[in-house]
Amino acid sequence: MLATDFETLSALLVTMNDRQIGRRFGVTGRTIGNWRRSLCLSPSTLPNIGSQKYQLNRSFFRSIDTPDKAYVLGFIIADGAIHRSGKTVTIAVKPSDVKILESIQRSAGSTAPVHTRLVTQGFDNRPHHLALIHLSSKAIVSDLAHLGVHPAKSSNATFPSIPPHLESHLVRGLFDGDGYIGRRLFELVGSSPLLEGVRECVYRHTDCQLVRRTNNNHPSLFGYRRDRSALIWIYESATLALERKLDSYHRYWA
């Protein structure tokens, strides 16, 4: 990494501190700090692992036995980042969607603050802000691993095995994190194994056969007007939901 690599450094600072980034590139944390300051980047908001400064239900994912747990699990699979250190989960959204992070914090019993960071990620590679939270717990990361959620989840994520009556909440978390709901169709992006699991789950509950396709080189799952009952199953029983996705559901499908 070059000292002028703004994009690389800003992306890593979402889930790593100076010392951890330094280990990756064979330099000291002080060197990373100097590079970061020269690029006018703020230090990582990643909390000190092991610190008990903030409360957190560290057994939150030990058993998926509530709608909220199922939803947060789906949202993390879609829009979370598992730190490779095995100690932290980071969830980042647009600042306009910050309410869902606050709801997730409450559900997980976390008192840690929501942070805002300037990053360069996405299709246009332009600097933009993200709101993010950290769930810092080895136990949480370990329990997520037992549910099939690992650091490289974007390519190998699978559909977790949870009680069937909670699956609509899990799928809603996936759609809220990585889905699209429009006037004539709805779409979910994810790994092939994950999408196949969603497809089978939706068919089992609603008899709707969603369509597997590749969209912009990404595996996708599509539903159309004939599959309206699938969205009803996903969103009608919502306890937690991303407001703009729920609004799209009510506007176009309910």
C-alpha cells in the first residue's frame, strides 16, 4: 500500500485500527497513523477489544429464538463485516438509514455509540459517509461462525438453519441489507449458496418460485408481480425493518 492510497486506507479503517493495518502491510501503527493524518483521515472508531466500556449481550446469537435475532442475523449476512481478528462485527449503512443501526443496537443490548466515517467505496469510488456500529465480542463472532457467517461471506455465505417460523424475519434482514423493492419487481443480491437457500425457503412458505439470474456479474434472485405473496410473507410480520424498504413494500405491493 502506498502512503497516497486513500481508497485502500479509508476502506480498512472501517474495521481495523492503525496497529492492525500496520501488521497487514509490515509497518508500525505509527507509520499508518502518519499516512492517515497526511490524507486527512480520522482514526478508526473500532473500540478497544476486551474493553468493558460499553454493554453488549455477548450471547445474542447463541440461539436464534426471536424475530429480532433472526432479522439482525440476516442483516449482518447481507451488510455486515466480520473482522478477521475474530473479535468484532461491523455493520455500516448510509447515514439516512441510521435508525436501523439504533434498533439493532437496542436489540443486541449494546450501549456503544453509532459512528460516522468518510470512506471511498462503492461503484463510483467517490468519498461518502457511512454510519456504522461495532459489536465487539469473540463470543458473537464465534456464534456467527457456527451459523455459517465468516469473514469472506460475500462469496461463501449460506442460508443459516434457524426455526422455520423465524425465517421470514431472516429473509427480511437480507432484503433490507442487500435487496431492492421496486414497482414491478424485487431483487436480492448475494452468494449463489445463499440465494438458493432463500429461493427454497420462500417456495416452502409461499409456493412462489423466485428466479435466479446474474445481474451486472452478481448472482441475483428476482420476484415479480406474480410473487407478491412472497413479499407479504417477508414484510407483513415485520418487527424490525429498514424504513425505506418497508415504505417501498407498502407503496407498491401491500
